Amino acid sequence: MTAQLSALPAFSTRTRDLHASPIREILAVVDRPGMISFAGGLPSGDSFPRLSLDAMPQNALQYGPSEGERPLREWIAADLRTRGLDCTADQVLIVSGSQQGIDLVAKLFIDPQTPVAVESPTYLAALQVFRFFGARLLAYDAEAPDTASFVREKPAFAYVIPTFQNPSGRCLDAAQRTALAASLDEARIPVFEDDPYRDLAYDPCERTPLCAGLSRTPWIYQGSFSKNLAPGLRLGYLVASPELLPFLTRLKQAADLHSNRVSQWVVLQQLNDPARHARIDALVASYRVRRDAFEQALRRHFGDIATWRTPPGGLFFWLTLNERIDTRVLLPKAIEANVAFMPGEPFLPHEVEACGQLRLNFSHATAEQADVGLERLAALVRSAS
Ligand code: PMP
């Protein structure tokens, strides 16, 4: 890596320190024939609606406002109000996928050595962005927040995925949401809530945005159309307390002027389609069947070598192996055996040698593939222990 870099022009320190996302490297091999992949968070392709551009207004091809299309912002604000978050369309900024939202929030807050509070484990591509801007990551426990340490360490913001967390699948209950919101409010820590999985609920769960429980500290709530509609559209949104929005809008403008108007128009058309609820219900029902089949296969093959909590929603099982092996070392062997998964280590804010944990996506593989793939993986874990 260093030898290659020395032959290149002088890149910024940030870029020199940036490593390829482990997940993108895995995604590059998952299309190999015979490969069973539990690695990505790919929604099932069968669920994508048939889209038509026939009725698209001509001006969708023109430059548009940085904040996004007004009717889409109105729809999002109205939807969030029904979910308990008091907001208006003026507080909504449409972004090019919620990954861009993470990038903009990082740019808003992070200088080199800025403390940022994150869960452990948490979404690896958020960690990657926060590190890129030089954040000093502080791990906190969203299920048992420690107000005194928030006050002492004064993170610039706390990143939280309360609902069907990636990678753990955990959903905070009402009391946990109230306690975390109270703690962050009391310590005046701005909150960045990431909520892409909220529609994928298989069991009854509290899903009111955590931000709805805040009264004193600034907040940013983020949603996405990737998991309930289609990730290829690359559309998500930030909703922020009014004092933050102008700054986020400037950052958005500097990044890419505005999000793709054709995608925004397509999403709006989908949101207004009366068949939408039935489509999401069918999607959730099919993922529930896959989750249950996956868990049965897990019990068969991993019952005596790992533990897990059944995810009440979202796309992942988070496994803790009885033996604390380095799952990054397991991965190339698994790929050779035609089964892919996500090692646990990249989801941790602090470097550990071997965490013995891994993330398994259950929405993509059929029940048969899950059974075969987990059998292969369990055999590798047994031989590594
Ligand atoms: N946040 C979380 C927690 C995610 O899991 C993902 C996607 N896996 C994203 C953000 C990014 O999603 P997108 O850019 O497709 O909206």
C-alpha cells in the first residue's frame, strides 16, 4: 500500500489514511457463481416496484433546489409527524442516500480530534466517515447511558440507531428511548439519529424517533428510501432542528448542488401510490419468513457454538461465537468455501484483536441457501476454534 502511494501525487493525509470499506471488497466477490452471501445489507430484488418515467414532468431534468423537491419534503414532514416527531417541511433536506447524510453531519461537526459518541458495535460506514474527518471515537452504551461521562467528555454529537440497529438488530424500548433522550438532553449533546430500517418490523416494537423525546439539545434525524423502496434510487433525508438546517443545506450545496430530481420524482410517485402499503406489508411478511427460516438454520448449525438475540426487525443477525476468534481471518476461508459474511471487528469503534462476532444478513438468501451457507460457515468456525 505504501509503495503504491509513494508513486502517486501527494494526496491529503485523510486520503492516505483511508482504507477501502471491507464491505465493498466483499460485495465485489459475492456475484461469483455458487457464492451464498450473508454479507451485504441488500434488500431482496424481488421487492422492487416496476417504475415508469412516462409521467415525469420535463422540469425534473432541470437543476433544482438544494433542499430537495418541496412536495417530497412536505410528505416526509407529514409522515414524521404521524410518528411523533414534531417538524415542518422547512426542516427537511433531501440527500443522495443516507450515506451522504452521514458525510454532511460529519462535515458539520468534526475537526481532527473532535470527540464523537458512538455505540459499540455500530454501522461500519459511519465509523469510516467519522474517522475520515479525524474524529476521536468514544463508545457509549445506548441501553444504559451515562450522563456524567457525556458531560465530562462533551462529544460533538452522539450517533445512534435506536431501531433495528446495524449490525446488532437491537431495538430500544420506550423506557430506553426516554432514558437516552433525557441523558443526552441533560448533557446538551446534539443527537444524530439514523433510522433506515424502521419500516422493516417483524415483531411489535417501539419505533417513535428518539429525537421526538428531546427538548433542549439540537438534533438531526435521518431516514432513507433504500430499505423500504430501492437503494439504487440513492435517496434519503435529514430532518434537523431549525438552527442546524441552513448549515446542512450549505454543505449539501457544496457537495453536489442537489439530489437527483428524477429519483425524487420517482420516490414521490411511489409514496403517493395507493398500492404502497400493501407492497411494504408484503416485503415485511417475506422478510419475516426469511428471518424465521434463518434462525432455524442458525439453531441447527450454530446452536452449540454461538449466541444471538432474535432481531425484531431490520436485516441482520449479530452472532457472538463461544470462541473469541478473529472473524477477519475466517473471511477469506469462507469466501473460498463460497459463503460470505461480515466480520464483526470493523463495526467496533476501538481496535480489538479478535471479537469473535459476525454479522449475517438474512434478507437476501433463500431458506435453502441459508441452510447450506450456515452449514459451511459453522464447519469453518469449528475448525478454527
Ligand atoms: N445508515 C445505516 C445504519 C445503514 O445501515 C445504511 C445502509 N446499509 C445507511 C445508513 C446508508 O444507506 P443509504 O445511503 O442507502 O440510504
